[in-house]
Amino acid sequence: MKQINSIYLSYILLVSLATIWGVNFLFIKLAVAEVGPVTNVWGRLVMAALLLYIFMRFSGNRLILTRTYIIFYIAIGSLGSAIPFFLISSAEQTIDAGLAGVLMSPMPLLTLALSAIILRNEKINFLKVLSFFIAAFGLVVLFGFENLSQLGGNNRAEFIAQLIVLLAAICYGVNSIVSKLVPKINFISLATGTTIASAILITPFAIIAEPFWLEDFGTQSIIAITFQGILGTALANLMFFKIIELKGPVFLSLINFQIPLIAYFSGVIFLGEIIKFNVLISLTMILCALYLNHISSR
């Protein structure tokens, strides 16, 4: 009975986390419509850092502040939060929320490639190579052949914004590799330490480059930043590590099939974003590539 309850809990957490992260792209779009990308990131990270710190103290855990762990806090905080959050927020000033979600979907394949090159702990077989090519062609379809051949055309801003999101996906991929090197530590302390580090890293930019007190906060941006901070960052981090604890990273990888679908169609439903044929084709190809990679890993 206990094992059955654990399985049910794992799937509930998986679907819930996919929904939160998928819908999060929508709230980023709502936030940057009123405030700048740095302000949006700073608000969500400070809020999440405070909540995680309070939760950590109440749970009886503490931060380990040795030199080694501080370096990992900074590395993971920058690569896994501060930098990609800023890149995605900046890009969504130009492109649709759903499109940003689709562009993040090749991240697991990027992680696999980087892991094979850097850590040399991944075996590349035919299915994995095939998944790389399918995903790459899917991105070509997504970017558009015209944009790839004429970078100076009318859609240059949108094309650059798409590349920025892809760069964020690469950051997440590198972060996944760095996270594997962290010495054993309580997941609550790790989530808290990295979030605090990311909040500290973004604060100078929120003061100097984009003074947050000068931003025109409205009800929409306040609600959007609050969602990102409480659910999209603090709660999501805890759920993320809990799923790994219950079922492991292979089970967690199933989330990659859900997030781009939720992100894309939540933008269509709630923001009135237009369904584009090339995006649907690209999404199908990338999900197919993820499936091939998943079964090859199993």
C-alpha cells in the first residue's frame, strides 16, 4: 500500500510541476508587459529565497557555507536561475509565451550532448543520434527557413529572441551537469542556497541597470511575479527534488513531454496567441526526439 501511495504521489507531483512550469511562461509574458525583465527576475527570486529560507529553518535544516558549497551555490544559482530567467524574460518581450516554452523543450537533448562531451558518462547510440537530428531539424522548422537565410529581414528581432531562449536552454543543460558534481547535501538546503545566491547575483542589476523602484508595477505584474516566486520557483524547486528522491531522474524526464504542450496551449487559450503551423510541426518533431531519447536511455 505504501509503495502504491508513493507511485500516486510521484505522478501527482510530476503533473503538478509540469503544469506550474508550463504556465509559468504565461506569467512571465504578463509580467514583462508592465515591468522590465531584470525587475521580473529580481522580484521572483527574492520572494522565493525568503520563502525557501523560512521553510528550511522550520524543517530543521541549515545552509552549509563552506567554500566548496558556496561555489556550487553561485554556479547553480547563476546557470539554473538568474541567467536563464533573465534571458527568457527578455525574449518574451518580443515572442509569444507558448513559443518560448517550445524553444526550451530541446534542453534534455542538449544536456545529454554536453554530458557526453564534458563528463563522458553518456553512451551515444543510434537512437540518441537520431533524436539529435530530429530535434535540430525541428528547431530549423521553428525558426523558419526564411529567417535562417535572411537574418537582416523584418523578423530579425523575433529570430534573435528565439536564439536567446535557446541560449537559456543551454544554460539549463550546463547547470544539470554542474548539479551532478555537487557533494551530498540536503535538497532543501541546496535549493535554498542556490536561490539565495541567484537573488544576490541579480540584485545589483535591479538597482543599477534597471532600478526596480522606478518600474510601473500594476496589478497584472504583481500577480504574475508573485506566481513565479511562490509557485514557479520556491514550490517548484521543492517538488523537483522530491520527485528525484521518490522516483529518480529518469522518471522526472517525463516532464519534458508535458511542459512544452502546456506552455504553448496555455498561451493560445489565455493570451489569445495564434496557433502557427510551423510551431506545431516543430513541437511534434521535438517531442518525437525526446521520446526516442527517453526509450534509448531506458
